[in-house]
Amino acid sequence: MSAHMQIGEVATLTGLSLRTLRYYEEVGLVTPSARSAGGFRLYTAVDVDRFELVKRMKPLDFSLEDMRGLLAVVDALDAEPDDTERARLLGELESLRAAAEERVDTLRTRLAWAEEFAAGLDERVRAQRER
């Protein structure tokens, strides 16, 4: 991986569409680290990591504000804050972790219902074919 990647490379790495990457820039979640002489967006591995964080929050229905909050916490922790600020930031991170766990549990329940539904349909199809 080179020091800078164009948007297409980032899309391939993250599995996000070009449109989604541009949208995340538009709403201020992830901005390109640089621009080429021709004006093309250039991203770094750190930018890709930020896209990955946002991508993983999306299926859990976190809001854009929640995503911004997590990225701000991560940035602040990376800046090596004093002990008091670090404790506050870790508290915010813990709150987000707890919310994520709760949402994952909800998704697991919904997935179980969906699997039961699909299995029920499969049984109905087989029963109708056996008639």
C-alpha cells in the first residue's frame, strides 16, 4: 500500500462505494489527507481506518453525530491527553462500546427471527411440493 491512495483504491479496500466515500467527506466524517496536483482526493492508511470504523457503525444504526463523536474520541486519545482527559475519553468510549453491544444483541435477535422465518418458508415450500 502506497503512502497515498486515490478514492478508487479506498473503495476497493473498504468495500464502500465512491458515492459513500464522497458523502462521508461531505458530512465531515473523513476528509482526504491530501489532494493531488490534479485535485484528486488522496487518502492514507489512517483515513482508511476511519472509513472502516464508520462502516462498522452503520449497520448498528449509529447516527452521523455518534460517528463524529467516536472519531473525535479516537483522535483525542491518539493525541495523548492528560490523565483526567484520558479518563473522560475512555468513559465516552466505554459508553459507545456498551451501546454497540446492546445493538449487536438486538441484531442477533432479529437475525434469529429472520432465520426462523426463512426456515418456515422452506418447510412450506417442501410440503407443497410433496403434495
